[in-house]
Amino acid sequence: MKNNITAIILAGGNANRLNNIPKGLLKINGETLINRLIKQFKQYGIKKIIIVIGVCHKNKNLIPKNNKYVNIVYNPIYLPTNSMSLHTGIKFGGLNNDIIVCSCDSIFDDSIIQRIINFNGNCYTIDRNKKLNNTDVGAVIRDKCIIGFSKSSNIGECGLFKITKENIRNFYKDLNPRYNAGYFTLKYYPVFLSILKGERWDEVDTSYDYYIATLLFESKIKQEKVKEKELLYLIKEMDFPGFHLEQRNLTREKRALKNSISYTVRYNNKLIGYARTFGDKQYLFGIADVMIHPYFQDLGLGYRLLNTIVNDLKKLHPIKIFLFSAKGKEKFYSQFGFNITKANALEIRGDENVG
């Protein structure tokens, strides 16, 4: 459905961080970051997309071919901030539409793009769950609005924002090269639009950022059969006593897998996460052996894995879904609706006499 929004993608950097490759040309899932953004904007009805380029203007690969909705404009003043690139984009696109602004080195889930397009008003995306390092600048919020940016804030800002046509003329006049474009949104009290749990996004500034973005968007979560050997290898890598590795072997693991439904997280076809469900397939279901390889933790993969499983099980309308939580992880599982049992849980342990 067509809408009256102009999308402006800022691609005016000097491309000196990643072996002189323009970051918009980096590929994830075989597609450049800039082409992914274009497809997302078009998918949700935006028919006017402006890419503002700078030092990389001679790189023809940055310009999408045979795309009637995309306009390329050159900004010679692409340093020291991105404000003049945005100024150039607005000047070309006009002052009669809402604008959505993002950087070409960013990658977002479709749901994030859709929500900012549908939001009625000025807004700025933030991420309360992203861990910031010492050099990151976070967002300062008050009463549902962003009022500033500070290195002392632990709230991530995503660089994706929207300014309505009612404010665009004055916003355009305010822009100057002293500050980055996001600073000039503060005058218009943008409502913060939070990244939801399980939604993915990243900004690629370094080689490590690119690795993390690739991991987030190329890792696959699905229900599938698993080989007992690869699962035991992952359990060994976890180095967690609660998985009782000393009692597990290939024969027993094969039987357990046959009697379970397995969910996996894979990256480059390697098993990096796992959980299994079991039960009577009608009333009662259990979830066990929930794990993400230590190298890939704190990236939201565990949340996405559990969210997938719980949503699948809820479709079967069970009486109960239960699991055993490691100590200290109860808060994590409570996000999915799990509570401490009302009745006392009893068990017969098979590991007490081992060793």
C-alpha cells in the first residue's frame, strides 16, 4: 500500500573502516545491506527512496540497477557529521512528506521497519536490551520521549528515526555539520520506539560488528532431527553439570532424540543452540536441554529459540508446559510466561549415586 513517506538512506561515509569497502555493499544472506533496506521500504509501501552518497559516489555498485523508486544524490560535504547528507536528501525529496532516516550500514528485522512506518508522529528507535561498550553513545529518555544522548546512558539508540511533514521544514533549517542528524530530532520530542524482545538489528561499524550482524541474521532456528554425535559435542562444549554429560552416551542419546522433538540454532550449518520438547502431545509438554554455545550467548539467540518453541506448543492448547530452570535463570524463563509451580515438584534423581 502506497504512503506519503520519503525514506532517506545515508551512505556518505568515507569507507575507511572495512578495507575501503562501502558498508552498504557488505552482504548478509547474499544481499547487500543497502539493497535489503530498499526492499524493506518498498515492501511497506514507500515509493520514494533517496540514497545520499559522498566519497563513494564513483562506486557504481552502490547504485541499485533498474529501480525506478530509488534516487541517488551526491553530497560533497559528507564530513564531519551526517547532517549535511540528510540536508541534501531532504532538499532533493522536498518538504511535503514525512521522512524516515537510517544509515546504509544498518540492518533491521522487517517488523521494526513496519512499525516505524506505521507510527503516527515523530519517533526514534531505541534498544533497552543491547549491551553498549565504553565508546557507544546511548539515548536519554523521559516521559516516553528522547531528550538527549549520552555516553553514560545504557539505552542503545538505533539511528532509525521519523520526522513528520509538519516538522520537516524547521528540521531541515536546523541541520548543520556541527552535530549528527539525530541530535536535531530532540527539538521535536520524538517518542521512543523500543526494539522488542526477539527483534534483530545491528549497525556495522567494524569487522566484529559485521560478524555479529551476520550471525544474527544468518543463524537459523527450526525444528529438525539432530545427530546424537553433534548434540553430545555441543553439550560437552557447554561444560554445565546440569546436563549430566557423565551419564550420556551415543546409544542413549539416540533413543532420547527419537522420543523428543528437537529445535536447533545453526550458524553455517553448525549446531550452536538446542532444546528439546517431550510429552503426551496433547495435554502435557516439557522443555529440556536448553542451551546456546558459550561463544554465541548474549545475542538474543536463546530468547528466539524459546519463543519459537513456546509459540509452537501453545498452538496445541496444552494443559501445562513445564521445564526445569537452572538456578538464576528463572527471570529469563518468566518472559515466556513460566512461573514457579504452585505445587511442590517431586523427583527421583538418577545422578545422585553416579561416581
